[in-house]
Amino acid sequence: MNDQPRRFHLRTSDAPTVYGPVTLETLRQWAREGRIGPGCEVSPDGHQWIAADQIPELGLHWWMKLPDGRWYGPVHLTAAAALAAEHGLSHDLAVRRGSNGIEMTLAAALAQSQVSVASTPIFDEERVLEDLRRALGIRGRL
């Protein structure tokens, strides 16, 4: 059995630039930092890609309502708070979990997330790989 953590590649939507291979924990950190957002893709092999928001462990579940009324997302909640602060937006900014979730303020979402942090499951690399295989239609191991 291989004790080495699985490695993944990240492709950004803007350049596109490919980063990696990196661990799933690194991807999780990048999502919290706002380095993974709308249009980014992840691959276990650098050849077959799926949307990063299809990997639940990355936490890309949140949409932010911009001052002009458009919705931006999906992003990690921590990244949403950082983006709001960076652009001088209030924590009264509207957010929603998922593209059609219930709208609430960023402050309320942050408060709720503090309550549920202890119940957040630890990520499972094998389950993430299985999700990737299923999404990409791959049989067998990657």
C-alpha cells in the first residue's frame, strides 16, 4: 500500500495555468485563500479534468451577491470574507450556499460556519478519487 498522499493538478480559468501536482490539503488551503474559484478545474493525472466545485472537500459552495446585483461564485466561505474585506464590502453582503440556496448575510454565514466546524468531516482522499473517477467516467484506479 502506498503511504504517499495522492497528488492533484489545478487548472485556472484565467490563463489557463496548470499548478501541481499538489496534495488535497494544499488544494483545500488554496480554496480557503481564494486561489481556487469559478471556472477552475482539478485533475488526478493532468489530462482529465472536472470542475473544482465538484469536489466537496474544497468547500466551494458559496456565492456572493456583488454590489451591481450579479452573483459571483462558487467560492469558499473564507475566501468570500477575504474578498469582501479586500474590496471594502460589508459583512452585510448577501451570500447563499449553492447557486439557489437561501440568501443570508456574510456575517450570518460566517457565524453558522463557526458552529458547524466541529461537525465537518475530515476529507478522504480515496473518496475524492472515486468521485473524480465517477465524474470522468473512468473505471479502475487513477
